[in-house]
Amino acid sequence: MMTNYGGAIQIIDAKQAEARDFWMFAGYAGWTGGQLLDESESWYMVSADSETVWKELVRQRDEENADPRDAGLKTWSSLMGIIGKENEAKVVSESFADLTLKEWAADAILFNSTAGSDEMQEDLSSSDAGLTQLSEIISSVSSAPDTLDKIVKLAVNARDGLAGSLLRGSPADKSPFLLSDQKFHKSIILILQDDEQMTLGILINHVTTKIRPMMLPSGRIVEIPIRYGGSFGIPGVTDQPTIFLHAKSKLKEQSIGEPVGTSENDSSKIWICSEEEATKAIAEGHASHRDFMCIEGFSIWNKDAGQIEGGILGEIIEGKFELVDPSFTEEMWVTLQAQASLSLDTLDRNCRLASDAWGVAGKEENSFPPCVYDSSITVSELSDDALRYWIEAFLLGGVVSAGGKYSSFE
């Protein structure tokens, strides 16, 4: 039987049932006409009646040490055993999909009241206070207090615009990009524009399988790997010119292109130029094609009217990104230049170089990094794998490496 909250209260008040006789569900799953039938190969029929599932819910409720972070996987395994599929359940145990589901459950359905940890509550309170303080500082015209760390000072000083800045994905042990936008995990982003309407940036550490051939006046053709800059402005969807970048001092002295943003220390800045300027510099021997990066697509963070901490700055405040000290720009750039056009042969090396470039800005090592619930896999490791699978799926054309580490990948 099904009722609403008011109906359940009336039944309890009439002493026709107890509170523990009810299960409360928030939300529901739905399928359009014919959709569930089309997905029949993705589902198993457990029982034609509800009694079997009901008994399992009772068992789950009465089980000691039940934890929402299990994400219902024990129940699923139990039901698989009922229909003689226990071997299939064992095969996918500890799979990437199962571990990611546990992290989703920890993020979406683990409430403070069920966590049973005063430490978690203190961490949440401390985090809220920190965000409030930082927001107030950025909204103030006064300079940042000396007690703020170097990265926060950079954010405060950049309140009039972040164009020209390099950002990197959060170094936190629990990546904010495990469950969504995996492309931003350990990303390196160059901000091209930061005004009242939006922040526009490009990722520079994701090489694609595509190349950009450039015809020199001599007839020789040189090829530059094309990098994925973001999901906006991809040719064929929205007509957007390809972006060329360089960081070569000799080209800066000859005014090849122009700096992205402004800085007192132009030697650490990245410059943007046209394809024609890059072709001419290569043809005249002032540079190699390896001195340039070719980017397609860009990323956008919109701002609400009058919102100072909107756009990418809002995500810096939330801890999703952090500003990179300009002194690290050259080493990051040189490391990324060693990446090659993406293929099965270059995949491992490209991923390692991208991670190395991201790590140039440093990361405090945690002797006891958090693990996925009831697993020996760390959340950081799972996030690295999620990024790799995103690269394989969206840039290489298909996930190829999951089977070597996890028992299964769905």
C-alpha cells in the first residue's frame, strides 16, 4: 500500500501501525513509453510480486551497522543471489561503477544525523565559516589580511579580472569533480576573459587525437596536436576559430601575438596569436611548431548581474579551483609541451605528463588519504581513474583500460 506523509501519521495515530512499518521515499524513477522494454538487457527480473523486495527492505532496516554509503549494494547482491546470479554479483564487486556509486551515496544521501561523527559536523561548520569569511574579504575593498595563504591572496588581488591567470583543479583528497565534470579534475586552465558577464577559459592539458596541419611557404607541412579547450565553440557545433598559444621569449620580443591579460612579469605569461602568425614564425625559423599549442573549444562560467564572486572566482571560493602562482607557469608549459597527439600508444604518457604539470604547483601529501567506503581504493585514486576514463571515452573514442584494474566496468 502507498500513502503520503499525512496519511501515515493518521494511521499511526489510530494505532493501526507503527512508524517502523513505513518506508519514506523521496523522488522516483520513471521511464517513457517503451523505454524500460528497450533497457531489458540492463535489468534482471527478481520477482513478480513485492513480497520478496519487502522482506529485503525489512532485513536492511534491521541490520546492525547499516550505512547509506553502501548505496544499496548489499541489497542488490542479496537479490542477485535469490535469482541465482551471485557469481555475476561477485564479478562486479569493487568495480569502478560500484565504487563511484558509493561516493555518489556519500555525497547525495549521507545526512549528518546518520554519519555518527562529531568530527564531520565540525568540518562542515569550519568549511561554512571559511567560505563566508573569504566571500566577505573578496567583497571588501580592503587588502587581504596577512593571515590568508598565498593562493587566497592571489584571488583577492585578482578581483578586477583573472584574464591571463592559470588555474588548476582542486588538490583536495576528495576531488569535487569525481561525479561530474571529470575533465576538470587535475585540470590546468588559462583564463582568456573575465568581465561582468562571464569568465571564459581554456583547458590546456587535454590533447586530442586530432592534429592541425600547417602549410609553410616552402610547401613543407608541420603538424600540431589539437587540445581540448572545453565544450563550447567546438567546430561543427558553434563556429569558433582555433586558438594558438605560445610562451617563447623570442617570439614575445618580436611581438608575435599578444599577452593574455596583463602582468608585471610578462616572462611568466602565455601569449595568444593567430595561425598566420604562428605559421610565419615557424617558416622564418624563429620558432618550432612544438613551441605552439593549438586549442579548440573553450569553457564558460557565467556571472549574475552585480555578482563580484561569480564566474570562475565563485568556484575558487568553493574550493573547486585554485590560482597558480605565475612562477610555476614556465615549468607547467614545458611539461605539457612534451605531450603528443592522443593515441593508445601515447595515452599513458600524456596522462602522466598532465598530472606532472598539474603537480608543479605542489600538493601536501596525506599519510592517511580517505578511501571509498568499505574499500581499499582511495577517493583520490578513483578520481584519477574517472578522469582517465573521461579522456578515453570522449577524446580517444572508447574506454580501454578499466578491465586491467577493476573487476568490471559498466
